[in-house]
Amino acid sequence: MLLVGPDSVGKTVLEVVRHAELKALLDQGRRSLEPVTREIDFGNIQPRRLLVRAALLPGGQGGVLAVFVT
């Protein structure tokens, strides 16, 4: 969906995608008790707009679950 290659294994989403708006959404999801949702344009080889929903994972480790929908 984000057109990433096999060299992205073991890296964070932000290391691979490098997208300021996505970073802002993930940071907001990390700070919020409720999931946050936003449409984000990705201008890769194949430009697309995705709906991204980010939610803090339970457990206090600061992890975020992000779901990308076309």
C-alpha cells in the first residue's frame, strides 16, 4: 500500500516512509486516549490518499497501532 521494499524490515514506519503529516498523526495518537483519524496524501510513485487511524496500544510502552485504508 505504501510501496515499501524488503529493506524496510526491522525499521519503523517513519524511517521508511518519512512523511511529516504521518509523523504528526502518530504522535497525536500516542498522546491521545482516543484513536485519531485523518486522510493523508502519499505522493510516492503511485500517488494515493489513505485514511489512517492511529491508537495508543495498552501497556504503557508508548506503542501505536496504525491502520491504513484505501
